Amino acid sequence: MLAAIATLLSPVEAALAQDASGTQSLDQAANDPTASIMSLQLADWYAPTYHHLDDSDNVIALRAAIPFELGGIDNIFRITAPIITDHPALEPGLGDITIFDLMVFNESWGRWGVGAVALLPTGGAHRGADQWALGPALGFTAPVSDDLLVGLFNQNLFHIGGDQALGQADVNVSTFQPILSHKLGGGWSVGFSEMQIAYDWEDGRFSSLPLGIQLSKLQKFGDQPVQFSLQYEHNFADSQVAPSDTIRATVKFLFATK
């Protein structure tokens, strides 16, 4: 379950995202979690294989990112709602929702942010951890060149209330998402998947050690930019029952906010 939680955590190109050093390309900003872009995302997360279990799972993930300004500081609010369609242990339906708010600061070298992340027990005991969890979130992104973006994003969830689902420990987990995206031209880009390296503080070990790749295509339909992406990753943490391989297909609609 902690591994599953870890995976959760008028468009005008020149107006979509800017940093202190100038305008960030739309291709690069679409893969930058700190960019001030409003987006709506629909994704299918399919795990065809499991460690220590002959089974699979599938989740439809709905995600919205909404940038706003508060007290003169740029913020990014993001909500992810997983809808379980098939799972070896959980019932179909809405799982636990994760939300975060990140205060974002522009620098000459790129961008960094700090904020908070929360786990909401919307899935109850049959589709989630049935716990409230809260913790800090922080990260940065830096454009190495016009074509290459690197960064790191960290989220931490610590149990603050609620009863554990049957057989589940308290949610106390930290995740680390390395960011790498390289533009190929023509709207194409390649980089790391949305892999979440997860450390379970209850077990004292890594519950997820994924390595993955993503291929994306940014396409405009009239004035509306839409990013299509396909991801594959393999989880090298095999000490417990957890997805071994994961495939994600995503459609992301991008909207200007300024």
C-alpha cells in the first residue's frame, strides 16, 4: 500500500511559464513540476506484474495543477485522485487523494519550491490506507541548456490520525522523484518517468526503487497544447509484494494563467 501511495504523490506559449533567466520553452515547462502552468491530466497506470504475486493492477489517475499567487509569492496547488479499476487487494473505486501546495521561487539558475503534502483517506479501509498523513514537500528544477532540464522533488507523509486498514502499518514514508527531460525537437522529449523512490520509515527500508523512461509528444490542436506521454518503469525493490513493472499512458491539457 505504501508503494501505491508513493506513486500518487487561453494557451499562449510565451505566457505559459517563465523563470528569472527568461522564457522557458513550452516543451520544457510541460515536464517541469515547478512551472506556473495550469494543467488537467488523465492517466492510466497499469502494473502487469508483481513481485511475489501472480497478479496485476490498474488505476485511472486524475490530476489537476493550479498555479496562483498569495502574498506576492507564486504557488502551485496539485491534487491527484486515483480511481482503482483492478487490484489484487483493494476494491474498485476512488482511492486515497493526495494534495500538495508548493511555494515557488525563481533564481538565476532555475527554480525551487517548498510547501506541504497531505494524504486524504478518501478510499477508506477498502481502497486505501484509511489514514490522514501530512508532511513537507520541497524540490528544484534547473535548465542545464535550452534542451535539458534536471531536478529533484521530495515529498514526506507522516501519520497524523485515522485507523490503519487491516494489515497496514502507519503511513510514514518519504519519496524522491528525480527529474530529467531532454527535448528532441518537433515537440518530442525523452526523460525519466514519474518514478517515485520511496523510503518506508516504519519498515526502515526502501519500499520502491524504480528506474523508468518517458517519451512525450507536445501537440497543438488549434491554440490548445496537449502533451501525450508513455512511460515504463521497473521496480528493483523486491522484498515485499509490490508492482514489478508499471506502464503509464498520459494525456495532459495545458492552460496559460497569465
